[in-house]
Amino acid sequence: MEALDQLTEEKKDILQSYLAVTGQNDLEIAILALEHHSWQLETAVQAQFGDTRAPSRPDESLGGLGVNDMSSDDEDHPPPPPPPPSLPRTQPRPPAGFSRSFLSWFSWPINTIWSATWSFLAFFYTLFPQTFRQAITGQSTRTGPSRPPQDPASVATRFLREYEEAYGTQHPNFYAGGYSAALNKAKNDLKFLVVYLHSDEHDATDKFCKETLADSELLSYLVVNEMIVWGGNVKETEGFQVATTLQTVKYPFLGVIALSQPTAGSSATKMVLIDRIEGSSTAEQIIERLTQQVNRQSAALDRLRSERRERDMTREIRQQQDDAYQQSLRADREKARQQREAQEAADKLKQEQERLEAEKEAALNRRERHLKYLYENLPEEPAASESGCARLSFKLWNGERVIRRFRGTEPVEHVYVFIETIEFRENGSKAELHLEAEEHVGYKHEYDFVLISPFPRTKIVNRDALIKDEPALWPSASLVVELVEEDEGDD
């Protein structure tokens, strides 16, 4: 039915309860009645039986644990039989001869009792919906959790400890975590999830745990088929919520959950309850039921596994390509960085060389201009007739001999300046050089030669002394100009 297919699981549950209580057989009428009352079960039931009192607090359902019940679609487990036909709403026609007043007096208490009875049943259903449903279907009851909510891992650990204390260590490998975690693992790993709900209040529980769940063939079957088994006690909050979601009313209970196939027009998959095994069962019966579901779902799961492998392979190839691209990009960046650093180092070296050359050129230019200044400010050579002068003969580094007269009152520095600026004189290499003479204050000129008197060999180094006070120069002398080596100059 199209209208039924459009309902959510919660509304389907409300509709089923409404049909069970009211006895209504027409689904369309029932859906319209519930829609008219905004899917408030108590209000719709009261309206059906003529009770117009203000509705009480609506029924609250537990759920949201991530599965849909598809076990009713299983051809081996047909849906429950339809509810009983509705009771007559109208009174039978009175026999001929009865007076209308008598009929009216007689029918009043019947109508009142009828309406009050059904109103009570509806109110009782609102307070105890599960108990009322179980009373109608004849199935066993269960109680709510006796402990407050706790950490799912701690609850799973306590469940395993209590189970082994009561029934030994021969049991399925229960998942050490909460129901939601087990559901997600089964979905991600494309495996079957077997849910075992344990109830201490049922007589069949001990035998089922000691014999059926301890059967070696069943345990081997679960391991070989890589099924995930989750166990929970209905006295715990999580176990009770799972029992409510899976609508379990009979114990022991085993639910088989698997990933559904994508529906038409949608590629989404979800975990659904594909089979429920309720009540006492042998290990052989459980293996048979599980085998049916494995055979039925294996093709779909294999296809999903193949699609997942293709997606994983595609993702892995894309990841490898991305990694290779990133590695190539990093290599290019590193190469560019090295080239940039090398270029920067070369530019820096070039700039340093240019700076040194500029400084060297500036220093040389300053030296030449200062020498030009010294040359221009050196006193002229005195006349031969002038007394008080020393006649000095120089043998230059190139073998040339030069003779010049100096006044005795001049400092020895003038002798050195004469030799240093000899190239600026006529026929000198720098005679035609156009330089602007400049005195650099603070500049100390360093001479690269030394004057030596050969007999006896004496270096004339006191340039501040007067010529007449230097015995090696006064009144005349033959001097040798020797170039100073770098190390000797340092000394």
C-alpha cells in the first residue's frame, strides 16, 4: 500500500498499536484518524470509542539505535496475523412491540458501560502499552533497566563478567563495546551483526546459555563467517533500549542485522534487522536460520565489498597520485629554493666584490689625490747657491739615479714625499694624470719603500726628524730606495 510505505517506522508502530486496540481493519481509515489527531495514539483511541475527555501525556517511545526491522519481510517469517474484526458500534434493532421509551431506558446503561469499558482499556494502554500488547498477543513480558545509564564499554565488560560467572567461558566472542559501536563496525566491515538480548527473568535463559550458546558448532560457525556478536542485558539501560527498538517481547532473543541493499532512486545503505530468533532454540536451528540469511545476503554483501574495494583502490590510486604530485611539488620547491639561495649568495658575493672594488678604488683615488696634494705642497728645490742644504743622491728601485737638494730645516718626511711623488714630476708616469689635489684630514699615508744608507747600512725611518739632525743624510748622502715586502711592512 502506497500510503503505508510512506510512513516512518515510528508511525507504523503507532498504527499497529491503534489497529490492535480499536479492532479497525481499514488501514486508510485508521491512517486518516491518526493524522486527524496528529498521530497521538491516546487521543485517536479515545475518539474512536467516543471519549472526548482531554488527552493525557502522549506515549513516548524509545528508539534511534540505527536499525530498521525488516525481519517481517522474510518469506520464512510472515507478518503477524491481522487484528480481530472490530466490534459492532450500533445496537441491534428491537423486536416489534417494544415501546420506544422502554428501549431508550434499557439502552442507556449499555451504552454507558460500553463506552466506559473501552475508555478504560485505552487509558490502560496509554499507561502500559507494552504490557497491553503482550496481554493481547499472549507473549511474555520484560522489565525496564534496573541501573542508571553507564559507559557502554563498562557495561559490556560487566555483562561478560556476569555471564562467565553464571555460564562459564564457553560462549560467543561478545563485542567489547556498546551496541552503536558494534553496529558501526558491522556496517564498516560489511559483516553480520548478531544481537543477543539476555533476560534473567525467563526460565529458558539458563538452558539457552549453557547449551545453545555454548555449542561448539555454533561458536565455530560464528567465527568462520566472521559474524560480530553483541550481547546485552535488558536490565541495563542500553540493553533495554535495544530491546525496545527491536520490539522484543519473547526471550531468549537473537536478532540478525546486516547492511541493506540500496533502494531504487537512492544509493544510501543502512543496517536493518533481517531476522529475529525468539524463544527457545537449538544450535542446529540457529545455524540453519543464519545460513539462510548468509545465503540470501551473500550476493549483495559481495557486491558491496567489491564496490568498496574498487572505491578503496580508486582512493588509494588517487592518494598515491596526490602523494607523487606533492613529492614532485616539494622537490620543485626545494630545487627552486636552492637555486634562489645560490642566486642570492652569488648576488651577495658580487655585491661584496663590487663594494670591495669600490672601496679599493675610492681608497686608491683618495691616495692619489692626497699624493697630488703632497706633491703640490712640497717646497721647491733650493738653489745651488743657497747655504744650509743637503745634497742627496737616490738610486731608485728601477736602477735610475736622482739627485736633489733639501734644506737642512726640512723634515725627513719631505725626502720620502719627494720619492713617493716622483712619478708626478716631469716625464713621470703620472705627470699627465688629471687629478684634483685634496688633503684628507686624518689620512695617514703608508709608504711602500724605505730609504737606506749603505755605508754603514742604516734605515732612515724617523721621518719627523730634521734633515740636518739625521747623520745619515747630512750634509750629503747616497741613498738606496728599497721596496718594502708585505711581511716586512707589517713588521
